[in-house]
Amino acid sequence: MSNHNYWLFKSEPSSFSLDDLKNRPDATEHWDGVRNYQARNFLRDQIKEGDQVLFYHSNIAEPAVVGIAEVVKGGYPDWTAFDPGNPHFDPRSAPEKPTWYMVDVRFVRELPRPVTLSQLKTIPELAGMALLNRSRLSVQPVREEEWAEILRLAGVDGT
DNA sequence: GCCAACGTTGGC
DNA sequence: GCCAACGTTGGC
């Protein structure tokens, strides 16, 4: 029995890739700029330090899960929403009453074999994943069995 | 680059 | 509170 939860975070590699995360100081970055309420709720209420994250590259020729990251800081206010100069500025969000939240994640590993979206679609056990039904949710929960199956497909030994 | 799907906004 | 218009996401 594990004491952490599993998630999948999407990113367009042209704006932020797994390699970008790996190359950050301490291989750590703020997962900021999420402006969707359902994703916000996960970030604010459920995503905790120690949780494990599938890093997914979206909006490319072959979308795929490409790596693993770990949450090193649970949900806290996304201050990019407070900064008028920031592309993610949102005047409705105030420091006293933040609308948006973020977490910090650290690079863990690249997958030996990326697991492509088309591959995931062929696995009946994964048909319930938000990735396959709720295609626009950029932060989403992953069940432990789904996590294990995807890592198996990626050629990673059981964790 | 196209465009369908979908979340959000705002007029009424 | 409805729903049309709009903007964005993301697969293809």
C-alpha cells in the first residue's frame, strides 16, 4: 500500500518539455499557469508532496507519456496570476483570495520507451483514463493499476 | 494548419 | 439560468 497518489500532467514540449524540467536548477519547476477549475481543484486540494506524476507531451505528432516526476511541494497559490506582466495574469485572482494554485515538481526519470497515446488507446484496462475521455484536462488523477500498466509498457520495472 | 470538442463568458 | 458566441486545447 502506497502513501502517495498518482497523476498525469500534460505539457506542450514546445513550451515546457521533460528535458526542460531535467535541466532546471535542482531539476525542479513550478507547475504554474493552470487555468482550469477542475485541474485547479486537484492542485489545490489533492496533490501532495511525494505524489508521483506521469509527464505527458501533448500537441505534437506523436503525443506520449515520456517521463516521471515527483511532487516536491503541494498546492499553494499560483502567484503568476497576480503579476500583470505575466502571461498567466488573471485580475480576478488576489493574493488574499487566490483563484489559481500550483505545485512544484522534480524530474525523476525519462521512460526507457515513451508510451504513445495510440498505444494507450489499445489497452482495454486504460479506457477509463481521463486522458482518453476528457482530452482537455491537463492535470488528472491516475489509478494505481493504470500507473503500473503504463510503466510496464514503458519498460520500467515495478515500483 | 485544421478543426472538433469543450470550458468559459456574458447578454438577455 | 439559459445558451450562443468565443477562445483554447490538442489530436490528427
